[in-house]
Amino acid sequence: MEIPHIPNLIYYAIPFFIVSVIFESIVLYKKQPKSYNLKDTFASLAMGIGNVLVNLLSKLLVVFIITFLYENFKLTTIPFVWCSWILILFADDFCYYWAHRMGHESRFFWASHIVHHSSKKYNLSTALRQTWTGGFFTFVFYLVLPILGFHPLMIFTQMSISLLYQYWIHTELIDKMPKWFEAIFNTPSHHRVHHGSNPLYLDRNHAGIFIIWDKIFGTFQPELKDEKVIYGLTSNIDTFNPIKIAFHEWIAVFKDAFYAKTNITNKLKYFIKPPGWKHDGSGLLSNDLRKEWLSKNSKE
């Protein structure tokens, strides 16, 4: 099989990221100078730079495992033809949906993914606020791809395309796309919901490129005009320190598990169960907050 040469698209996109972040920052500052926070932007950029540097190490592990599975356990060989790229587009996006959803529904994965939600602002720099730890384990949701027969180069290329697509949806400058586009694809409106800490918006819209997965699996929530998105976490960390942003939730989950006066099984559940879970039943999960909000607002 002839293997094409495909460069690392993310590295080539870095200049575009920088220019577009600066351009959007100027526009936002001119519109609302008091609401723009330069420290928050720098914190996001620091997280993005750290992610690139750490990925130089984590990629060694990921490339080795995916290549090993492809060379030894693939069920078939999928060639580099145009229809294969259509297949990997949907297959990768399906895997991304579940990886992203588990990033919200299991505290172990949330300890890494929380980084992306830690900003109380929503702009293009927020897209660059990426985990420093997730690259070492979130790839497990994609292991089916090399087994199905997708070449590692095709897999990593599509992962990059997915990340590039998701960059532009981190903005408030775009209100709504055409209805047909909103119905099929992830958009700024859909993704603003995902970054909301409002009870109604918690753990909704996990899509990468196609919003159809959320509609199929019951996690879709449209952005409502009378429910303005409040960005950030239900309990914000209020820091611009990259080290604290990267590791604060890891420290918190280990503390919760260690100090919990319960058996070892329940201690392990602090890593497995959703954020907010407590062994004594006193914790509130996002579903609890959402149901409470819906119940309260349905009566008004």
C-alpha cells in the first residue's frame, strides 16, 4: 500500500492560531474593554504551549501502541483512498464523542479535561487551553480504529483535522450558522453550551465535528436566548497559574479518595464515578443539578 506524505497539520496551524487570537482579542477589547482579560488569554496560551511540549512525550506512547495494534491485530487493511477518509472522518468523530463524554462522566478523565473548562471567558484562546496529562490515556477510546484497519497516519491526520475544526467554534463573535449547518455540525452556539456552567448546560454537546452524536445519544442542548451561558466551572478555581490549572483537580481527587472514611472500593469510585460523587450520597452530580433546574423552571 502506498503511504502518502502528510505533515503534522497542528504545527503548521500554529501561526494561524496566534494571528487569529490576536485579531479576535483586538475586536473583543474594542467592543468591551472592561470584560476582556489579558491574563486569562496568556494562561490559555501557556496551557496550549505546555500541551504541545508534553505531547512530544505522550505521542511516543500513543504512536507505539496504535502502530503495534495496526501491525499485529488489524482485521483488514483500509487503503488511502477518498472513501476511506470519509469513513475515518465519521469513525474518529464517533470515538471523539465518547472520549469527550467520558471526560465529563468519569472523574479520572475529568481531572485532565477540566483544564479546557477552567476559563470564565470564551474566545479562540480558550480552544488552546489544553490538558497536559490527557495525552497519556485518552487515546484508549481510539484503539478500535487501528484494529479496524485504519493506518496510524490516517488516524493521526484525522485527529488533527478534528482539533483544527474545533478551534473556530470557540468564539462569541459568531452567533448562529445556517439552520442546516446547525442541524448537522458542531458550531459556536452548540459549543458555547458545552462550556456553560449553568445547570441546564452541564455535560451537554460533547460533539467534535458532528452534533448528530449528541442528538442520537441524548446529550444535545440548544443554546437558549433567555439562558445566557455562564462560562467556567460550577466551582471556579480563580487562578491564572498554569501549574495550578493543569493539576488542581488531580490533587483534589486524590485528596478526596485518600481522606474519605470508607472502604477501598468506594475510594476507587472517586476516580471512576462522575465529578461531584461522594461515597455517603451527599454529592450532587450534573444530572442532579440539571433536574433541579428543570423542575424549578417548569413551575415558574
